Amino acid sequence: MSNLTCITVDVDQINQFDPIKSRNHIERVLELFNEYGVRGTFFICGESVIENQDLVKRIAQDHEVAAHGYFHRNLRRLKSHELKQEIRMTHEAFQRIGMVCSGFRCPHLVIPANLGQVLSEHGFLYDSSQVNSLFIAEKLVYPFTNMKVEGIIEIPIQTFTALNLPLSLSSLRLLGPTRFVKYIPETVNNFYFHSWELDRMGPASQDLSRRGNAVHQTKMKYDLLRGYWDFVTGRSTTPADLTGRNMGEEAIKIIHILLGKLVQQKTRFITCSEWADAHST
């Protein structure tokens, strides 16, 4: 029986920075997926769904489009009624363009209380926000809480190495295109990356005036990851080096290597929705 793998892409807000660049990044992802026969899941904010209907519908022709909040903000900071409004607006954004959305991933992977209940009330079938790792924004900003998503199917993000790093392109970029392969687990269940990582400079090359809290969280995350990088390579580096390490073409190279490895293993790429359907009974 072939391995089943979900490849997921966090698109965030397409028009938040440079819309042309953002769309180009997504086009590049689609090209990569087509080359390796990947059926992926793209988590896109509701606001971007409304503003980029043509692109979203084109993605949905071969892949799943799921929700990533409406404004890509920290849902933990919202009051109960604000969270319900955010989820309702997200659900309605997909309805407005004639699409059914069954999946959700929290911005920054920060899970608010009662998320599962609110998602279920608005027709969502699964969430993919949970990750058992210290190297995510939720654990860095809220270190003494352990939020779980209940009442809905949860598709957790995989971790790897003894330090439980998230199995993401960010982690693989730290290891580098020549080193990461030996750390990849034999079975890859849920790998994720951001479309902007395919840009040589990432968000740093664009207008960050609206990024605010996300920038702070990202810096904190990479400060901690620095220790892991030193442990693996024996070299010293700085947080500034890490945030832009192996972006752009190097990041694309890493994706090529990973997807090629998975194809060789006769992996069957499925969407998160397909995974949820298989585990709903």
C-alpha cells in the first residue's frame, strides 16, 4: 500500500504585500505540484478569496482550497463573539464565490479556545493547526497553555527530529538543501510551507507595515531555532541569517528534492479533505 501524504500551503493574504509577487509565488507552487503529480491543500484567507476569485477557482480545479481565517490575525486575541464573526465571515467568503470549504488552519498556528465548536457550527469538517512542537508561535507566545481542537477532525502537522521541529519548509531551510534529507522521516504525513518562501527575500522584501505581531512571533521562533541549527551544523549564526536562509531558488530546490523523494517512495498525494473523509468513520 502506498504512503499517503498531505502537502499543504499557507498562502496568507495575497494582497497584503505585493499582489503580483504573491500570485507569481502561487503560480510557481502550482507548477511544482503539476510536475510531481501533487494534489495539495492551499489555506487562503477569506479576504483574499473574495479579492482573487479567478486565482482561487483555478487552484480549486486540481487542488483543495481551505480557510486560513479572514484577515490572517491572531485568533487567540479575539473575544468569543469576535472569533465567531471571524469564522462566519470566512465561511461566507467561500459561499460568495460558489465554493464549499471544509477545512481550516489558524493563522500562525495559534489556536483559540472553543475553535472546534465554532468551526463545527459553521460547517467546517476539519482543522489542521495543531503541532506538538516548541518551535511555533503558539508555544513561544503562550508557553503555558496547551489548546486542543475538539469536536472536529484534527489533522496535526507532523514533527521530526528529537527536538520535534515542525515538518515545514522553514525547518528544512535551516538544515539546507544538502543536509535536510538525512533528517526527513521515513513517512511524511503532513508537510507545509508558505508560498512567500519561494521569494528570495520573503516578506522582508515587501511592505511589512501590517504584519505587526506576526513579525514578532517569527523573530522569536527563529531565535530559538538558532540553537538547533548550531547543534546540527556546529556553526554559529544569527537570527538575521536564519530568517532569510535558503529562500527563493534554494527553497524551491528543497521542495524539488523532497517531492522527488516522495515520488520515488510511491507516495500518493491526497488533500486534507480526503484525509479527513478517510478518518471520519
